[in-house]
Amino acid sequence: MVIPFSKTQRGTQRGDEFAELALPLFDSLYNFACWLAHDRSEAEDLVQEAYAKALKGFSSFQTGTNFRAWIFRILRNTFLNSRTGLAASQTIALEDEEALESVPAAVTRETPETLLFERANQETIQGATEKLALPFREVLLLADVEEMPYREIAEALGIPAGTVMSRLARARRVLRGELQDKVVRA
């Protein structure tokens, strides 16, 4: 993906500042977009659009405030306003399957059986996570996958920190119940 810099911003101090703040967050933003959109192609579009909007509106960003929360909020709002929005229904893999296949089992010291069990566990967790309502899923992903502090999540989502903690507790409880049901049925 190419970050679109206009001729007036390329090489400027403000453009350099944007690149310095934004580029290290690419993987985290893409991961979050994948979980929101349930489609890698759509996630790429969302991240690109979020970067374009952030670059365009970077003059409104106040230096010294939380850039990470600011750009995650832009990504989330971009998703909510996208053509797929909350209606996304496709699933995504937690790991790149090609990367897994290219690593020889002897190097990883894993047997086909352990790989099968690991894959089944990932699919179970992914399925349970995808069943969560979007407000709970996004808080869970930002807290547990992106390891964002509650205050930063609250800022990114535009909700009070108490709501973040409440949604996170509820999401974990629902996820735990869903996973326990899977284990009992297995």
C-alpha cells in the first residue's frame, strides 16, 4: 500500500511528522480492519481510506495528543460509514495460510496432530469472537489483541472508559461461555 502524499506535503515537516506517526501503526490498523470487515480486500481499502483521511485532516491533529487513538477512530468511523459497515459476514483467517505452509514441520517441531489441534482451536476462538456484537468485538480486539489501555480505547471509540471496561468484561464473559459450550459439546 502506498500512502498518498501530496506534492505540498511531501518533504514538509508536517508530512514527515505524519509519516513518522502513521507508518508504524499500519499492521495494527490492518489487523483491526480485517476483524471489522471480515474481508482482507475490504480491510486494505479501509486502511488506505483511513490513511488518506488522516493525512488530509492531519492539520486538525494536535501534536502531543494520542495519535494512535486518533487514527484508530478514523479507521473505525471509515468502516462504519463504508458500504459493508456492520453487515460484513465473511470470515478471515487468523494467520496467513501460505506462511504456515511454507514453514517445514521439522523446523517448527510440530507434528501434523499438533497443527490440527492448534488450527481447530484458532477456528473455535475466531468463530466465537465473530459471534460477538461489533461494540463488544472491537473493544475486545483493541484491548486483548492490540493491547491498548482502556483510556486509549475510550478515546479511539468515543465512549467513556467505564463503558470500555463494561463492554470488555461482557465480551470476555460471552466469549468464555461460548468456548466452554464448544468444549462441553466436543
